[in-house]
Amino acid sequence: MKNSIQMIISATQIRKRIIELGQQITSNYKNSQQNMVLVGLLKGSFIFIADLCRCINIEHEIDFMTISSYGNNTVTNMNVKILKDLNQDVCGKNVLIIEDIIDSGNTWFKVREIIKSKKPHSLAICTLLNKTKSRDISIHIDYTGFYISNDFVVGYGIDYAQYYRSLPYIAKVIF
Ligand code: IMP
Ligand code: MG
């Protein structure tokens, strides 16, 4: 990759924030009678879900979904496709979607519809990053790690054309 990058959120900041998110999620779900399932949206959430699940002090299952994304472009599109569906039944369970980053909100909007049709007991989303921008669609995001500006970012699982996922911090790409 020829682009240069600039760190915007350090590994230490990420670690600290994930502990807080884990505590918040634990306290919100600890009295529920229903089983909990964390659903990671691949591939971008694979590192986040691995760290976050170890900070949630409630028994839970883990599952993954793969949704088609940008391809190798940096512009979102309205066509969200399921490439890999859930392996298990989430009917009657507390489903918490784990996402790397919310940009237009389109992916979450579509995933919410898909999961709702599976009749979970509850459905919420936790995203590591949330771009603060005006969105065409109105969406509610339950848990946000960090609000960021409208830059294209990479690292901690998040890629640019499949590169940079293994960076331990979040960086913006300088185009
Ligand atoms: P949305 O559907 O526009 O909200 O986009 C969500 C998905 O687009 C995320 O799950 C990411 O996979 C990808 N994405 C959005 N912004 C970025 C970015 O800044 N860097 C890398 N991927 C991004
Ligand atoms: Mg994603």
C-alpha cells in the first residue's frame, strides 16, 4: 500500500474503552433470563469481538455474519448482501451485533431487518467506531466506542483493500 497513515486512536485508548463497554454491556444484560449471542460482522469486527467478549462478564454464544461491503472502494453503496448467514438460531435470544465501524448506517439498517425477522428477544448494536456525519437514514446505535470524523480509517481489524487489519491502533489514511 502506497498511502501514508496517521494514528488517531492508540491501542491503549482502545483497550481502556473496551473495558468500559464490557462493563456497560454486562450491567445492562446481567438480569436478563434469555441467552445472549454476540454476532460479529466479518471481517472488520474480528479483533474487536475477540477483545470485547472477554470483557463481558455474562455467559454468551458467539456467531458471525459476512455482509458484502465496499469491495476495494472507499465509497458505500446501498446493496448489502449476505455472504455468510448465522450458524445458529437466535430466536428468543438477546442478540448484540458487533460492528467495526458505522458510516452511512446502511449495513446496520439492513442487518437489523434481517436479524429482526429471526425473532430475537432483543436486538442491539455495539460499534467500535461511529462516524459523526449527517445520515440519509435514521438509525439508533446502542453502544459506540469512539465517535470519529469522516475520514477513511484502518487498523484493529479494519482494512483498506484488505490491508492494515493487523495494525494495533486506528489510523486515518492520507489519500
Ligand atoms: P455503512 O454501511 O456505510 O455504515 O458502512 C459500514 C461498513 O463499511 C463497515 O462495516 C466497514 O466494513 C466499512 N467502512 C466504513 N467506513 C470505513 C472506513 O473508514 N474504513 C474501512 N472500512 C469502512
Ligand atoms: Mg464492517
